[in-house]
Amino acid sequence: MRRLLPVLILSAVAAAASAAPRAAATVPAKALPAKVLAVAPQSVPSVPAIEPAADDTFRICFNYGCLTERDISVPGATLDTIRGRLEAAPDAAAEREALAQAVGMLLAVAGRQTPVAADRAGNFLDQEVEGRMDCIDHSTSTTRILGLLEAHGWLRFHRVLEPARRTRLILQHFGAVVEEVAPRLQERATEKAVEVPDHVPVLLALCDCAGAANDAGRPDERAGRAEMAEARPGDRYVIDSWFVDNGEAAIVLPLAEWLDGGGPDVQ
């Protein structure tokens, strides 16, 4: 019942405030209980708006074995789109999906500035074509793309590792790798300060609602505990763009599955 009381009081106050202008408080300070005097009106400080991302660059390599390298200019608007998708990811699996899409987007950007637009899945479909990319080109370039996003601080659930190598008979294949980490809480931003009316602290103090206020006041902590419960720190995944045509989302596989030969059947 004590937890319902503040809700009922605040609902009544909100209804009264919407029906008529708020009158100035007339209760003398000395007539209020001591615990009321200790509660001052507060406001939630505003958080500055997120600045648009500036243009940035990453280095891509192609023509097999990183024979040719070029710097790629990435528009800030493209980076803002990628940042938005990463920030919206509620867990590690969603962040990996967003990273796979980001790799495809940035390789498509590279395709508008270099011949890599001609790159096709695997090696056989684009042999001898200028701009072709083998697994060395892809794993190197994808690792650089992931490193760019990590450097911006946009990865909450992963860190970027060195590329992995798998060997089957005499064939070798390389892929970019990320490792899942314990998540860090995403900062919550507010567009403007939220003013707390003068009468709200008084009502909360009069109804002895400290317990209810404390219960409601730590959503970030509860969210953090939920994220920690679902996290699998140490798990590693390959983000492999060699399996797809230029501009398509990369393939994401658990590292163990990838090492065992997992992935689309392309040559």
C-alpha cells in the first residue's frame, strides 16, 4: 500500500495541475516537518546532444595478398548510421549483426572509390578481375573496419582481435575475429532538463515514500545486471566478408564452427 500511495498522490497532483494554473506555495517553512525541509526541488541536468560523426578513413587492400592498398574516405553520415545501429543493439548477438552490416556498408563505400566493387564471393567468380579480394584482403580490411568502429568507442559487447587462420589439407583461410566482453552500460541521454515541481518533494516527504523512490531510481543498475547475466565474456566470433559479394553483410560464425570449416559453400 505504501508503494501505491506516491503513485496516487502524484496522479492527483498532475490532474490538478493540468486543470488550473499552479498556485504559489503558502505553507510556511517552519510549519513543515524537518524531513520536508531537507528535500529541495531538483532538476535532472541536461546532457549535450551527440555531435555528428566527422568524416574518417580506413585502409583497404585488394588484388590478392594485399597487393594493392588504398585509403577510403567514409562520410560522417555513414558513420552516424552505423553508430545508431550499434547503439540500438540490446545484446552481443545484435551487436555482431550490426557489425556484419557495417562491414558490408563500408566495403560498399570502398567499392565507390576503388575497383573492389567487382569483388565477388569466394575466389573463382572474380579471378583476374581488378579489385578482386581473397581471404587475406578481406580479413585484413575487415579487421581495420572493426578497429575503426572500436576506436570510436561504439562497441559495447566486443573487442577486436587479430585475424584467425584455419587450415584444411593444403588450403588456408583467414577471417576477422571479435571477442565478447562484459558489457558496459550505454549512457542514457536526455534532450533537456526535466523540472521537478516544488510540491513533489513535499508530497513525497509527507507520505514517507523514500523506499518507493529508491526502488524506482536505479533502472540503469537493473539493466546492467540483466546484461551481465546474458553476457558470455571470452566467446569469439569470426566476421567473414570473403563469403559474400561486395557490399553485402558479412557472415558471422562462432570461431570454433568457423575453424571446423563452417560457412557458405563458396570457392
